[in-house]
Amino acid sequence: MGKPSDVINRLEDGWKNPTRTFRPHTRWWWPGNALTKDDITWQLEQMASQGIGGVEIMNAWEMYEKGNIPYLSKEYFDLVRHAVAEAACLDMEVAITFSPGWSFGGPWVAKEDQSKALTIASSDIAEGSPSLIELPMPVTEESRKKSDEPSGEPLKLLAVVAYKIIEENLLDAESAIVLTDSVRADGEKLEWKVPEGTWRIMVFRLIYTGQICQAQNCKPPATVIDHFDSGAVWRYCENLGGALHKELGKEFGRTIDSLFCDSFEIFSPANSILWSLDTLDAFHKHAGYDLTRYLPALWYDIGPLTPRIRYDFGEFMSTLGIETFYKPFTRWCDNHGVQARIQPHYRFPTEIVEAAGKTERPETELTTARFEPIADPRKATASGARFYGRGIFSAEAYTFIYNTRYRTDLQDLKIATDAFLRDGVTQLYNHGYLASPEPHVAPTRD
């Protein structure tokens, strides 16, 4: 370590003259990629002159009438190559968001690789009812406003389970009957002689969520991938990553420091759960029992077993995402000499501390100008970065200090920055810098 004075001098010098990795970075929005090489050069020079150490290129909406350049086209890669070359000359790093918009997805994603969810539909029926029973269809909050059809496109019937009703939302676990094999070939009717009492028939179907990448309006639409299907994740990496590596691979691990995964804003329709084709089998392998007969416990109270089933399911889902998403994505990045930078929070159900530690570059967000501690996700992500010994811990900074524009001042930025530094953040990504083709954007249109 050397003398204490030498250590202090080295730390002080690093603070005053940080290397590019530890200088401020910024997200660099490219709406419609409506730029020229001159635009890119000028903007990078402006950033470098103010001490910016790196940019994160984020493809986004086509919002200009002219000049839009298709994502991943030859013209697009000409611009990105120019940006990387100019950044290298200016001693800046470049990160690339690993999707058009955010949430992993794209117009090239095959149907079978698209995001999926498990829905429930139920109907109550009593002894003496006809033995040919029409299966109920799920009704979500969105579909209630339109019709009785589910809001996602049906994929397959997963299971039909019946429970005896004790009271409105309490079911008898001992009475559970799996009736999937009694569904007729058309998938619309069930053949079952209802036993004594009143029963709830619950139909579980897998649907496509139909989610589109945020901040994107390309045609055809950029559909989100199934994050619980490791094969779908790997194919996505091979497709998009392969295109990036073919065009820019010489700069991977040099000027291009990371491929970025934004927060997991992965949605399922109301009253449904993110799911995949083999989730039931994976749960069985993980927990040691078949979840099929207990699926109703994820929606209803089935008595004393309910807390145990829900705990087992939550614990399983928190590890499933790490296996099916984190491992393929980080492995692909490792194989190609670039680091994965991941925000391990929001609607994808992974345990944040562990998930933060499973990527080379964990990133947090949620900006405060009031200096209060924020456990989720900031403290949790910081803990994961420290527990797993990650050398770089970044933050999406200054997002929504105020909801109104042009109100944030330098004091707000200083307080917000201090709070991030207190939490152990070593790399700040400003959110963000607009790569407008216009030198001056009117505030009324910003």
C-alpha cells in the first residue's frame, strides 16, 4: 500500500484527475438516428470539453420529419463507427444499449421467443350442472373495458384445476383435482361430472404479452423477448450482439466498454404472471414438487398451504431470472470481450443484491436531491456490488429530480451527486443528452 501520505496523494490525484472511466458519463439519446457525422463530432467535442468521460448510445423514437436512419442499417453502423472513432480520439468510452429503445426486444424476434404470461380464468359451478362445461376465458383490467377476451394473444392451455369452495375467496386444498386431461380436443369445453358441493374451475393459459420496447415506434414493432427462456435470450444476444460485433468488434473492451441493459420494465397483462413454456418443469426441478395443482394459491387462499406455496414460488422466481437471463447475457458479453452493465431492478423478479453481483457492472438509479437513503434499489444494488467485489458501480443519475423541466439547478445536482457517492457509486451516467440534429432546440419542443 505504501506510506499513508502516498496513498492519500494517489487518492487525491485520482479525485482531481480521474481516468475516463471515472469521469462523468451521459446517456446519449439518438432519436431516429437522425444525425450526420458532423453532428456527432460536434456533440462529442462539446461533451469532452466539459469533462465527460463516456457516452451510452440509446436508440429511440423516430421524432424528426426527415433524416431518420433505420436501426442496424448500414447507415446506422456508419454513424456508430464514426462515434466510436471520435470518442477514442477524445479519450472517451462508449456504451451501447443492447436493444432499440429499452427492454430487450426487436422487430426480428421470432414469435416463439416473445414475452409470455400465465393467465387465470375461473367460473363457479355446482353439483348437478351439465357434464359438458364451457371453459371460462380470462378477463384483465384492459379487456374489461373492451370485451371478455384476454388482452394477450393465446398461446396454449396449460392446466385446468378445480377446488371446492369453502367461502368466496377460500378454497379447500384437500379437494384439488387436476382436470387438464378432461378438456376436449377443441380446448373450449371440459367433460366432468361435478361432485357434491360448489366448485371453482380455474383455467390457466399461457399468452403472449405483446409488449413492445419502450421509447420505440419502429415498423414492424420491436417486440420484447421472453426473459425466462434462456434459449430466447441467447438467440437474441447472438442476433443483435452478432451484428454489433461484426461491425464494431475491434473496439469491444477498448473504446466500447459495455453493453447496457436498462431496468427490467417487463410487464404482463393485469391479473397475470410473467411465465415461459417450461416454467412449471423448472419449478418442479427447483422445489421438488409439481406446482400444477397448487397454481390457484398464486391467486386465491387455499388455506394453511398458501404462504408456503407463495414463498416457494417467489424464491424460485428470484433465482429463475438469474439463470435464464443474467447468465446467457453476461456469458455472451464475456465471450466477446465486453462487459454487461445491468440495472437489476423493477418488474423482473430477481433478488436485487444477488442480481447486482451477477454482472460485471451493476447499475442503480432513483435520484434524490434531498440526500435521504433509498433502500430499493440503490442500497440493495450497492450491497450486491460490494459483496461480489465489483470494481465499477454505476448510476443512472439525475432522472426526474423534478417532474417539471428546467427547474434543476447546480445545487440540486451537487446534492444528488453527493448522495450517489455516499452510496458507493463510482460512475455516473447523466440522464441524458439529446443527440438532436439541431444545434438549438426550442424549449417549447424539448
